[in-house]
Amino acid sequence: MLSFSALHQELDNSLKDLPESKIKFWKYVELIVNYCDTLGDKIHDLQKDALALSRKLNFKEGEFLCNYITQYQLLLSTGSVNEKVILNNEALIQELKNDENALTVALNLNAYVHWFKGEYETAFKTLFKIFQLNLKNENNFIAWVYYALAIFYVDTKDIPSARENLANAKQLFEKEQCDYGIARVNNAQATNEIHLKNLQLALEHLRISEAIYRKLSHYTGLSRTLNDLGLVEKQKGNTIESLGYLKESLNYRKQLNHIQGLITTYTELGEIYLNTEKYEEALNSFNEALQLIGKNGSKQKKIRLLKLLYVLNKKKNNLQEALSYFEQYFEEQNSLLSDETSTNIKRMITSFEKEKSDKIAEIERTKNLELKEANTLIEHKNKEILDSIYYAQRIQMVQIPTEKAIAQMLNKVRKL
């Protein structure tokens, strides 16, 4: 694997010889989105170049998208966000409606913004909006939309829908030869299988993603895979192996200052320490995660952490602190995904699926109607052609003398 500086240089070199065009701009965007969490501050060089290129090309949508991505990354790294830049969906559509790729990327990122903030219905609606706009692009930009949907379905415990969307994403990533996308899909598929305790299948997916991440020198992806390998070993009861993978993942995530990843790995480490009655190590890990969550605002991770802190303090017989954490857990849990919210999401998904089904039926009906009209037109044209042929034959028959007439004419000629 390349070092961080060597990776940065290689990405720069991959863009150097490309002509200044929108193709080069979208290459910038792809690298920025894929490597922002691996390169950290060094990604700003690529962002500045992409912004300068969009201005040089007078590509207003591209310039807007660059600024939007900057704010999105700010949300990931600090947990804070400029609400004037992270716009609502309709405003995004108006700003970017003239470029389908820019619109798809921005709405996809916006869905994640809503998800991080706990606005789950809006997050789903944002992704559905992309499909409802009937965009023509069928590339890795749309593949990332399928991927985001899959992640949201996992969080709402709808594994069949998650699998379906991951399959859609994988198909497009393979078509576009997007190795990073293929690695992310395999990583997500592994997560699903870990939940279902299909550990061997999970390992197969993780080995694929690990190989791709190492080839791409993608440290963030590799840290994600190592974390999941730790979860597999934990479920298999291999505590030492699990701690080894998780500590290696944690080391990468510290170097990257990857807040979301650090929260996850500290929590996983703490749970192992808790289960092996190493309470001080567990408390240290949980406190590290809790401090980071304060900056990040990830509600789902916070809920899990509060529950583990409740269990830890209960085992240590710190009943007052246990009660405090349980009350926080209960409050956050109720605000996370209430029954009403879950029902609304299911209703919205059902409505979207019905709309999609109706559209497919309408397309088929239109196709059948067009086919029927085409057949009628062909039949009409065939009749016209046949009538013309028959008419020509009649004229020919009139103009060409019969055999009897020819014989009579020959007899007359002989008598002369």
C-alpha cells in the first residue's frame, strides 16, 4: 500500500494529463468523494483544483457542488454544518437541475445529512426523489444512491430490501468498473451477513473488499474491513483475534482522524472488554467514544453506547450512574425511531414502490399501444404497397396483348 503522501501524489498524477473538461471535473469529484476520509486535509488540494476548473469551464453547477461537498465534509469531521449551504431538497434541485450528475451527487449527500441529524423520513424521501426525477444517468452516481438506500434499509432492519439495493449498486459498479464501489458493496454485504450470523459468507465478502482497499491504498475502507473482521471473530468467540483486528482498525482511524469510525471501533472494543470483565478498559473505550459522539451527533451510535454504559455501571454496582445512563438511553431511543416514524417510513416506501410499479405498468401499456399503432401502420402501408402492385399489374395486362390477339395479328401479317 502507498503512504498517505504517495497516494496524494498518485491521485494528482492521474489527473495531470487529462484535458480540461467536464470529464476531468467529474474525475476530481469521484476522487474527492472516495478519498476525502482517507486523505484528510490533503483532499483540500483536489477540492481547490476542482473548484478552479469548474470556474474556468464556467460550470456553475460544478462550482456549487464543490462548495456543497466542502460543507458535507465539515459535517463528517466536526459534526457542525452551515445550514445556509446544506440546502433543502427543492433548493438543491433548483440549483443543480441543469446537470443530472451534480444533482444526483448532491441529493445523495443531502440524504446522509438528514440521516445523521435523525431526520429519517426526509432521508428516504431525498433518495426516492432522485428516482422520481426520471434522471437518464445509469452510472456509478446512481449506484451510490442504491448503496445509500441499502444502508438506510439495514438501519431500519429491512435486510431483504438492503440486499436488493446492494445488488443493484453492485451491478452498476461492475458495469462502470468502479473498484471502490465494489469494495463498499462487499463490505456492506458482509455487515448484513454478520447481523444474520452467516459468518463464512461475511468473511468471503470481507476478503474481497480487503484486497481492493489494499490495491487502492484506501485506508478508511481498510479500517472498516478490519473492524468488521473483528466483529466476525468476536461472534466466533475468538477474543484475542477480535481485539487484534479492532486495534489495527483503531490505529488507522486515529491516523485518519475518522470520527465516525473511531466511535464505532471504540464501542466495539469496549463491548469486548465489558464481556470479558475488564471494566476499566471498557470504561476508557466507552468514554473515548462518548466524547467523540458529542462532536458528531450520531444518534444511533449514541443510543448503543448509552445502553452499554448502563450495563457496565450496573455490573459494577454503580446503580445511580446506571439509572442515569438508562434514562438517557430511553430518551434517545424514543426520539430515534418512534413507532410513528417507522410506520411513516414503511408507508412512504410502500407508496414509492406502488408509484414505481405504476410507472412500469404505464411504460408497458405505452409500449403495447405504440406497438399496436406500429402494427396498424405497417398493415396500412402493406395494403398500400399491395394495391399499388395490383394496380400496376392491371395496367400491364391492359397494355400487353393476349396470345389470341398476337396470333390474329401474325395471321394478318402472313396474308399480306
